Amino acid sequence: MEIIENKALLLKLRDPSKVTAVIPKSKHLGGNDVLVNWGLDEAQVLKNLRIKNVPSPILRDYNWPGLHKPFDHQKTTAAFLTLHPKAFCLNEQGTGKTGSVIWAADYLMTKQRVRRVLVICPLSIMDSAWRGDLFKFAMHRSVDIAYGSPEKRRQAINSGAEFVIINYDGVEIVLDDIIKGGFDLIVVDEATAYKNAQTQRWKVLNHIIRPDTWLWMLTGTPAAQSPVDAYGLAKLVNPLGVPKFFSAFREMVMFKASQFRWIPKPSAVSTVFNALQPAIRFTKDECLDLPEMVYADRHVALSKQQEKYYKLLKNKMIIEAAGEEITSVNAAVNLSKLLQLSCGAVYTDSGETVEFDIKNRYAVLKEVIDETSKKVLVFVPFKNSIEIITEKLRADGYTTEIINGTVNAHKRAEIFKQFQETPNPRILVIQPQAASHGVTLTAADTVVWWGPTSSLEIYAQANARVHRAGQTSHTTVVRLQGSHAERHVYKMLDNKEDSHSKIVDLYKGLLE
């Protein structure tokens, strides 16, 4: 296939009539040569005729707006999506899927193929990833977030905004409004939430998808835990590509080893691949133009319990600050308590530990882990939270080890060696000051900060455990944050300001 003067496509076909019969703006030049107008309609028809390597005219027409120019793999991804009304984007975490989708959707809007887009995603990335990236890449488009009370959600759905962002479980609450809302493109981020076709969540999404609805489902790990996880996803995008019933699909991809145990068949990978079509996938290693380290923030709502005590603690600090001089010592102590509370456990003045509800934060941690098939480091600044998190991870089946100040040097070296050289453990939960220097942990490609450290040196050194000689993958740093204190500290770290010199100013800013 050849592009002629940026206006037409020259094809060589065994049967030219296959194209000339269905595309009015085409011409048989004799022999096997066919000239086709290079427009979006024509490109989509050629794609439907299963002609390979059809280029999308987005590559010619679009000016790629926004604060950042697209990487090559993002252009390729956006081009693919514009030609596939229902498709999977299986690009790995950290490759910029949201940017690709936003540009593709914006292009379709300019071509009047799409009027409104509904983005369904986890609560933790509604604002930080989606609204944030829409402001970066399509600031000329109107955006609203459907969250809060049912009335607030309805207002957002009915606001007329071109992009509306909603969390998974919010869809059912305003289902009727969504159906009437004129959404002709639905984007589902971290789509593995819909792997089970028996859930109410799946049934609700299936109910709002019409034959002419565009549907793009995004996930870096479509069948991370089992080949059968692909079934629910395929039933939404490619229902004719899988059997009508789950049991039949399971028989295709699994052996029944015992009454309660199924194991994948050797052919499972190819079966899943065929089911999850049409699809595009880029790994981080394939994206040669990516930065070596990508940063992403996940906003996590504090629990009601945490919110209550955070306000009480902050008010107490305000009263104390009014009656005495704020020094670097008391500022550091009080800041630490706010950060501890945000992370889920606080040391009292008597040395006891008070635990708080971490359900929201832990759910987001699991989301991040499940979005990569590789190993993960979880940095937890406070010792009192480490065992709580580790217990939960182990209970959920993740092979996990702890590194903190109580683990002796011999044991620590043994754990590091196992992590680097063997399949397990998959996850290390680490107190950052216990592994911030001289340790290579390049078996991981993802770093998660459960909460921030206030030390710029420790932060940089901890991230460098994966981003150093021997690392063959691009790496992603994900930062969980739910409180004002955490956001302030991360901003300081981004500005490369060390808290030791700025601690009093930082603390005063929190009390304002």
C-alpha cells in the first residue's frame, strides 16, 4: 500500500472489484492497481474488508493539540482506535494510554463521528489521570466528573460536557441518564474490572452498549490471573469471537485437573489472543521514545474515620501553633503524625499504635499491582503500616516479603537475591530508609509509594533501586495520596526541595 500525494491510497489487489464495488471514491487503474480516496470512511471500509496496514487519516489531518506532543507509539495507538469502533488497547501501564485515547476521541469529534464520551474508570484516577490528561491534551473540550450524590452524578451526565468521567459502580446509579445522554463512545479504563460476565457491574455496562456505540477497553493485563479472565472482556467487544456460555470457553482454555482445580492448556495463549481482538499492544520496552521513568499519581479518598481524626489533629495543631513558636522539631513531629494517619496507622505519644481503615488505599494498591505482570516495590515510610499491608497482600495470594529496620543484613541480602533471581516473591514491601542505598532491584518495573517520605534524598535513592544499571524496562513510579499533607510533600519532592530546610514553611502551609 502506498500513500499518493497525501490524498489517496494505491492498493494492489487480486480482486480489485472487492473494493471498487463498495467504495464509490475508488478507481481501478488496470491490472491489480486500485486508487482509493484517503478519508476516514474509506479507511474504515478497507479495514472491514480485512485489508492489512490501512493507515488512518488522523496521521495526515490531526494537529495533536495539548501541552505535550505524542510519542510515536501514541500516534500509532490513536490511529488504530480511530479505525475500530470496538477494540482493546492493551498497552502496558506507563505507556500513556489515556493520551492516545483522548487524541483519538478528539479527532473523531472533529469528524463528527463522536459527540460525547463516557470514561468509566477507578475512582483513584478520575481526577489525577483522566481529567488531568484531558486538560493537558484536549483543553478545548469540556469535561465533568460524575461523582458524589445521585443528583450530582445526574447533573454531570446531563451537563452536556463532551467528556464525562465516572467510576465503575457509579454507572448503575445513573443508568437511565447515561442511556439518554447521547454517549456514542464509551472508554473503560482498567477494564479487568469487567472480566466476570456474571456480575451486576458487567451486566450494567453491557446494557448501555448499542450496536453503533464505540467501545474502547483499556488494560495492560487482560488475563493476568487466568485465561478465563478474557471471557467477560471479549463478550463486550467481540461477542462472536467466544462461545455463548462461559463453561464452553473454559473448556477451550483450561484442563480440569481435579474437582476444584483447572490448569491452562498449552493453546490458551493463542485462544485468548484471538478472543481479545481487535487489539493493539505496546510494552514499555517497545516504546523506545518513552522517558526512562514515568510518574503517575493516584488520589485515594481518606476513610470517614481518617477524615474525622485528620481534622481533629489538624485543629489541635492550629491551636498549639497559636500559642507557641513553630520549630523544625515540632513541625517535623506533627507533619509525621498527619502523614502516618493518611497511611493508616499512628503512633500515640505513649508509643501505642492506633490503626485506621485503609480499605480505599489498599484497593488502589491492588489495582496498580494487577495492572502489571512484573514485579513491584511498595515503599511504606512508616513501620506501623508495613505489617498491615503485607498481611492483606498475602491473604489475597500475592507472594510478598518485608524489608525494614528489623530485618538483619543476612536475611535482607537473601530476600533481595530471591527477588532478583527467582519468580517469588513478586512484591517487596519496603521501609524506604532500609533499602535506599546500594541495592539493585531491577527485577521490578513498578514502584508504588504507599505514602510519601519527607526526605528528598531517600525518595530519589529509593526510586533508583529499579532505575539503575541492569534495568531493561522502562519504569513507572505510582504515588498514592489522599490528604492535604501528602500532596504538599509530593509537591515539595517534585520541586526537589528537601524538607529539612523547608519543614517549618511546609508545616505552616498545611495549617492555613
